[in-house]
Amino acid sequence: MSGQPARAPGPAGWSRHARPGRPGGGKLTGGHISVEPRINERIRVPEVRLVGPNGEQVGIVALGDALRLAQESDLDLVEVAPTARPPVCKLMDYGKFKYESALKARESRKNQAQTVIKEIKLRPKIDPHDYGTKKGHVERFLRQGDKVKVTIMFRGREQSRPELGFRLLQRLAGDVEELGFVESQPKQDGRNMIMVIGPHRRKSDAKADRPAQHGDRAASRQRAARTTAAAAQSADGAGQDEPQSTPEAKA
């Protein structure tokens, strides 16, 4: 005798999922280690602490009895806590559970905010009109929840006047302070001076507001269209009410 506890037999010939292995019962070698829980006849312990499909505690039962309950309920016996003594197993539809878990993971990845850094380049002696355009781009990026890397490019003798770039960056940071904050203070990097502005709001929040903004714009367009149609109809009615001149009236 080996001294190991005998494995409790399950219902003969029953398994809702195929058992891994080679045809003919050959032993598997190599390959990756599965991270999925053991289910049904893959569970190899004499007894388990059983949890019902609705979370109710059934208690410690023999493995064969647990498998029999799973078969009668048309569910799977899934090992949810293999390190417990005895292991905890739950009755569930394992295929449905895996499908719902995959959906939740996909939604979590979809809603996960990705950090994107946009870049805007300026010259120390930028034209006021160009500055307004660049500032508008920075504001748009910050509203979308993106970080903005602002680069001041020095050329020729401008390199001897770094204070011009510093003042320009400070001015830009003050103009957009309602939308973002200075995440990285201005610093010299060769011929360039760089500052990073981070948004106050997260990108996921900005994405959530976009459908509402689109709806507001659509409603505004519809109101404008109705106003235009009403004005055109009023103009047509006024034209029809005017007295028509006839040859007799002219005579």
C-alpha cells in the first residue's frame, strides 16, 4: 500500500468537460502550466468543502457525493480554493462563468485610461496670432485628458536668452491653468526648453462626457433647423397675404 488516501470515485463515465491527456492514457510531458482551476473529475482529493450555486454553504462532503450533486444539477464542480484544507469547491456553470469573466476583462481594458502625450512646439518670439492657435491646441488636448509636452525651440542667438522661453512657458501655463497644471517644470534640454502640462481630469472622464456633448450639439442643430423652417414658413405666409395687383385695379 502506498499510504495515500484513495480517491473517491465519481459518477461512472460522467464529465461535462474533456479530461486532458494523450489518446490511450499516455502521460503528458512538458508544455505550459495551466492556471485554470480544476473542475469535475480533475479534482483529486477525497473530500471537499462544498458551496452551492447561490453561495450557500453545504459543508464538507465526499468528492463522489459532490460530483453526483453537480451531475444532478447539470453544473460543474469547480475548485475555487485549492490551498484550503479541505479544498473549497463550488457548483457552477463553468462555461458561462468563463464567458462572463472574459467580458468583464474586455470592458475593463476598454475603460482603462491610456496615457498619451501630445507635443506642441513654439518659438521664443512667436507671433500673437500663432500663440493663440497653439494655445487652442493645448486646451483641446487637455480637455481630451491628454498630457501636453510644450517645447520652446531656440535658434542662433536666441540660445543666449533662455529667459524668453521661460516667460513664454509661464504665460502658457497661466492661460490654461483651468484645464491643466504644470506636471514638469521648464528645463533646458540642449537647444530646447521643455515643460509638461497634465490635465485636471482623467481621460476616462473626458470620454464619458463626449456622448453628452455630441447630443447637445445635435439638439442645437435641430433647434436651429426648426427655427429656420419656421422663419421660412412665416415669410411664405406673409407673401401670400399681400394683395395681388390686377389690370382692373391699375386702370
